[in-house]
Amino acid sequence: MAQTVATAAGQNAVPAEPRKEPEINKLFRAVVKLEGSDLHLKVGQPPMVRVKGLIRRLDHPPLTQEDMERLFLPIMKEHHRKVFFETGGVDFAHVIGDDEHRFRVNMFRQRGKWGLVARRVNNVIPPFEKLGLLIPEQEKLRKPGEPATIEKLCMFDQGLIILAGVTGSGKSTTIAAMLEYINAREPVHILTLEDPIEYLFQDKKAIVNQREIFVDVCDWHTALKHAVRQDPDVILVGELRDRESFESAVHAAETGHLVFGTVHASSAASTISRILDLFPPDMHGAIRQALAFNLKAVICQKLLPSIKPGKSRVPLLEIMIVNQVIRELIIKAEDKKIADAIRIGYPEGMIDFNEHLRQLVEAGEISRETALEVSPNPDALKMALKGIKVAQPGIL
């Protein structure tokens, strides 16, 4: 129904002017129509969309710098413009319609020109099963009513859970699914600190407060400082990108909160070294102690092309749950043995990349060629696919 605006006399009414959409929304809608995941804009190239993992160029003239400015500036708030012009890059959310479609936008400069990459964010938070976060062979052994491994990780009362992986590996979606699992089951307070907000949560059994950096709070430092004062049970602190964010996450975990954070790392074991890299060597002993006694689990994730009809990509997981063996390896700086400890910990719900690759191949989710290409140990995977089990090494 068209909106109307009353005249000064209060009698005749005229239709309100429809709100004009930003021109760039046409490109965002093209992403939706193509069922793409990302929009790429670069001066000198036509707009590009990532579809099923591959970049496709749209039938559109190459973009000029003037095009970029005309497209970008209308969707940027003043503080986003300030950050972009001062630092050369900025992240923010863009919504088409009334939360009809959400995109996480990263704007940047390259070779003196403007560029943009926008990732499409689903409005609905998919359950674990739909995301492929349930391990096939562990599911076969799971008793009725028994929670899956990923569900068990949501049941800790306190501690730190880290999602590791490269950009675009699905970390944000996995965390959103874990928070939604808690939201649907526990009468708790969930507090998220995000830059920008991606998934929108609706209160269910939990209360969910989402704070966007530079919109709801002036900066990360202030958000982290105030977080524990807001009576949260569960906190999403985003990326553990520096000393301050890690120290804040550990402090929150130590004081009885369940904390979720992300790290750019390629494996569960390398997550430890990535965190240590944030600190000088003389602090590594103390950081290892903090990790050993507060870290509950690391989920490292990659996205692989699926061969199943109707499915574009499937997550590859490595799950490390901190038990007594792994705790001691972290303290003793024997990180090279963590991979073996994960393999031995399979009955506890852990899994390494090679074992999950084997299961995905045998379940018809991915091709053998893809599995061997991404495997950290292709020779061992070949043997596993032939049904040859390698004896587990002694690690203590």
C-alpha cells in the first residue's frame, strides 16, 4: 500500500516519494539472482561474482574510478568514509530492503584506485546439519538423544572456543550457528561485538545483544572493556587480532564466561603459534599457561567444492578438544605433537583434516582429486582411502 503525506490543511493527501535505492543495489541483486557468495568490484574490470567458488565476470562495461565513487559513496556512513579515507580500508554491513538481503562489505584502495568485495550473508542461520558440521561416521555411532560434537562444544559454561581458518572459510557462519544453538536452548545473555554485524539474531530462550563497532560503540577497546560489565554469559569477541583482544578474551573466559573468537590459521596446532606471535618471546610461557587452562576447543575450517547435486560447497573440519594430553603439550611447547593427539582423540569427538577428507570422499560429498589436493598428507590419505590404517604414534 502506498504511503501518503497529509497537506498543511490536513485534508488532501499525496503519495510519498518512494525511497530511491542506491545504484549499487542492482549489482547486489545480481549476486542474489546468480546465487553467488561474493561481489568483486575493481577499476578497469566489469563487476565479478563468485558462484560455487569460481569468479564470473558480469556482462557489464569495465568500471572507472568515477563509477566506483558514484556507487560507493551513497552507501557509506560518515564514520565509514572517515575510516576509509584515513586508513585505506573499511568494513561495514549493507542491507537491501528491510533486511531482505545482507552483505558484509570490505572497501579498500589498491594501486591508488578503489575496490570492493562484498560477501552475501544469509538472513536465516542454518542448523548444523544443513551446514555440514556433523561428522558422517560419528553421526552413525551417536546414540539417540546424545549431542553431536559441535553441539557439545556449545555446552561449556566457561572457557574460550576458537574458530580458525582463512578469510572466506565459513568461520562467521559456524559461530552464528553455534550461538543460535545456545539461543534456542539456554536462558542466558549472549553479547556479540561485531564489525560489522552479519547475522541478525532474534531472542529465543536467550537474550541476544549485538553491538556493532563504530555504530553502537566507538571502538574495539571500549567494547571489550565494557563487555564483562554487561552481565553476559556468552561473548563473541570477533577476531583475536592483537594482544588486547586476546587478553580481553582470556580475562572474560577466566571470569566465568563462554567466549567465542576467530583466528586466521590453517590448522588447530598452528592456531597456538598464531596467538603466540602476538606477544614477545618472554611472555610465551604465560600465554601457553593461559591457553592450556582456558582454551576449550579449536575448530579449523575450510570450504571445498562439493560434487553432490544441489550443493556448492562443503566444510572440511579439524576439531581439537583440549583434554589433559593436549593441555600438557601446549604447556610444554610440543605443538608438533598436537596433530597426533587429535588423531588419538577421535573417540572423544576430535578429528583431523585427513580423516574428515576420507569420510567426505566415501560419503560422496567431494571428489578424490579435491581431497588429495588439499590434504596435509596425501600419501596417508591414499592409504586411508584404500582402507589401510596407520598405527597411531606414541606422543608422550
